[in-house]
Amino acid sequence: MSRDINHYVSRALAEGIPKDEFKSALTRMSAALKSSGRWADAAKALEFADAPVVSICDAYAKAALWMNAVDCLRRAEGINCKFVKDLLKQRAQGILDDVVRKSEEIERYARRLEVVRSIKEERITKIKEGVESGKDLEDIDVFSDAGSAMSVVSRRTSKSGVSRASTTATVRKRKQIERKKSSLKEGGEYEDSALLLAIAAHYKWINDVIAELLELLPALVGVDELELASSVQSSVDRLITTAVSRRPHIWPQKLHPRDLPGPLYALYSVNDVFVFPEDGGMPTIIALVTLQDLIPRTPVVVCILL
């Protein structure tokens, strides 16, 4: 059965499908749409099927189409608005709680990222001054988990540049790196990458919630929750201010070697051989995957007037 609601409704009306059959089909379609997470379409199907208002409002709420939920409720005479009001208040409180947590985490992750970059900068200076060498990075690296540096070294090539690693081993190594990038463990080999990814996820959440507020805030006002709406907007505004102020430090416009995420032995390796420039500058070759984590994220600031 097609899940295109408008197409089905148009065809059903044109063919004169009996009302009971029409509603039954739409009810089945709404169930399928719910199971696939298409809540907006499910709500539309329920409306055409003359389903209970509570079911329709619940679907619109899950789709974050809060004004649709309020409007649907207003069209239904004699229905208590407490159900939708409770959903709105619950979502608003959830955002308030998330804002506090994410603001704290952005600050904490940003401070830790600066520490990691400072340690990396000190290490680069030591290598440049001859205090340390590539061999020191192999023996023990401040960004390495126990044994991880040696496991990579064992798969490296000789100075001839002829690789001894198989394709399978290469794929396995890439997967291992991706796992390390998801670990926020202090001192981790790819801790700076993990921090950048975690912060980027929070910036994405900010943009997503800003889009939702375009629906949520007017809906809160519509059910006489003006104070709560104002509190949510103020809270998100403060988070945006924090995110915007931190952005240039997290994703700088001009990159220095310290800003490149990942362990130094990986950043300064060419064909798996450690090659450090005499001036201690940027690596000879920079993998595109390294730069992906350095793409700036910026909250889309939208002015919402209550």
C-alpha cells in the first residue's frame, strides 16, 4: 500500500471509495507511517480518517509540529486542552534540562580541547628542538592508549615505503580509528577528534532545537504558558551565546599544527614513515579525513519574538 497520503486521498475521492474502507485504509497507513518514524504523515492520515483528536495531537507532537497540534485541538469542540498542554510543558522542560547539560559539556569539552592542543604543541616544540624524535612517539605518546602506539608501529612499513599491511588490515585499522574517535577518555589517542565530534553534535542539537522553537514557542503562548515560553527562549539564547563565543577557539580560522586532530605519529607520517619538517610546521601531507573534524559548526541564530 502506498504511503503517499495526498495521492491516496485524491484517488479515493476520485474513485468514490466507501467511507469505511477509506478510513480503514488510512488507519493502516498511519500505523505503518508511525513505525517508520514519519509522524507528520501519520498525523495527516489520522486527520483524514477522523481519528480521535488525542491520537492526532500526539502524532503531531512526536513530529514536533506543535502548532498543528494546538490548531487541531482548537478545531475540536469540547475537548480538554490539558493533554496537549502537558505535552508542551514536558517538551519545554526537557529542552531546559538539555540546555543546562549541553552548555556545561560544551564548556568542559572546549577547555579540555585546549589542554590537549597545548600538550600537542609542547610535543611538537620538543621534536623541533631535538629533545624528542619520531622514535619517542613510537615508544610512548601522550595521546596513545596503552599498547595502541606499538600495535600501529607493528603494522608500519619499512623506510622503503613498501607496505606490509593487507587490505583487510587497513580496513580494520580504519575501523579501530573510528572507534577511538568516539572515546572521550582523557589521554586517548584521538581524544581531540572525539572532543570535536562531541562538540559538533551539540552544535547540531542547537540548530535542531532552534528550528523546533519556531513551532514550540508560539504553541506554548497559545496555551497560556507565556512564562515558560520566555524561559525556554532565554535559556536557548544563552546557550547560543556560549556556542558562538566558543566557536573561533574550537574551529579556528587559521590552522596551526596543534589544531590538527589525531596522534602526532599519524599526522607526520608519509607512507607510514615519520617525516617531521625542519621548521616544525604543518605536515607534508594532510589527509582529508583529518580536516573533516575541523569544519566549523555555527548555530543558526533565529530571532523569535513572543
